[in-house]
Amino acid sequence: MNRETIGEVGLIARRSIRRTFRQPALIVPVVLFPLLLLAINASGLDVTKNIPNFPADSYLDFALVVTFMQGGLFAATTAGTELANDIETGFLNRLQLTPLRAPAILVGQLAGALAVAFLASLVYLAIGLLAGATIKAGVGGALVLIGMAMFVALAFGGLGAIIGARTGSAEAVQGMFPLLFVFFFLSSMNLPRNLIEQDWFRTVASWNPVSYLVEGLRSLVITGWDGTALWRFMVAAGAISVIGFVGASASLRTRMERT
């Protein structure tokens, strides 16, 4: 990718960020919805900390990282919706007149979703700390937590872009939200895997890559620097990112060739 192409990708990225931040409906739910769920769960499920071998001193510490995961899920919807809108309005057709290739276009299109995810992550962390949560990994761990949350948003954003590129329909992208949310509940999001009593649920959670994303983020909050949890997070997030990026690039390239 030469300097000129990088500059053009930057233009698309700036357009994506400006367009996203001009739509409060794409930002407010990303920030408020996960925080509302956190408040409800932290107050209603705090008794869970009394379960033998529960790994955290409070359910707030345990559940804090779920907000980052939900922010990444909203990033998937935002990325896919914005890409689908560009297909519907013909903007993608105009981009074909430039030397940009599908992967470069995709990188630029994801910028808006990643910007919202970054802003939301800062809010989640600040509200969590004000509410009494602690980050066992310290200040450095908090910074790494933000970086890992962005990695999650990138991974899920790629999945959203696949749907957007294949369907060209914003409604289809929004319709995938409940499906992805199911993967969240079939993970270790609400309870550690070793404390899940149902064998089938524990097995599904162990095969679900979302569990390793959650556990990697959570380790920084309730454990500290847990090398095993962190490398598992990197493998899971990296695999999802590759699948999303390659799949979205191929789908976008196919659509551009047809038009």
C-alpha cells in the first residue's frame, strides 16, 4: 500500500468517523445500554460473590468487562450498517473509480465503529472505577484493557462487515444482533466456567470463543497479569479478526466485481 493509497484510506476513515458521530442513535445506545445492564446485574447478582470459589470480591468487578464486550457487539452492528448504507446509496460504486482495493476500503469503513468503541470503553472504565470497581493489573492493566476492548471491536466489526457486504442491507445487519447476543449468553459472561453446573452449558461455553475474550479482559480486573488468559484472548480475537477481515474483503470484492 503506497502513500497515496494510505491517504485515500485516511479520507474514507475520516468520513466514516464524522458520519458516525453525526448520528447520536449510533452512539448513545452503545454507551448507555451496557451500563444499564451492568447496574442491574451488579446490584441484583451481587450475592453471587458468596458462592464458594467465586473469583472476585464483588460482582461489579466480575461483570465490568461485559460492558466492553457489548460495546464490541454494537461496533459490529455499526460497521455492518454503515457499509450496507454505502452500498445502498451507491457510494461503493463511486469508490470503484479510485485505485483503492476492497481491503483498503474495509479498513477505512471500520474507523467509525472503532472510534465509537474507543469512546464507549473510556466511559465504561471511568464509570466502573467511580462505582467502586478495581483493576488488579493497575494503571498499565487499565490501558491494556482499553487496547484489548478495541481488538474485540475490530474482530466483531469484521463480522458485521461480512453481513453488510454480502447483503447490502442495513436491516439484515441489524437483524443479526440477537443472534450474536446468543453467543454471549452461551459463554462464561455471567459465571466462571468451573462454576457452571450444567454439563452441556459448560461444554458449549468452553467451545465458545466469546468465553476466552471475556476471560482475557476479566483477568486484568480480578486477577492481574494472567498470561494464560491473555494468550487465549489473543488467539480467539485474532482468529475472529482474520475470519471477519478476510470474509468481508472477499464479499466486498465480489460485490464490486458484479457492479
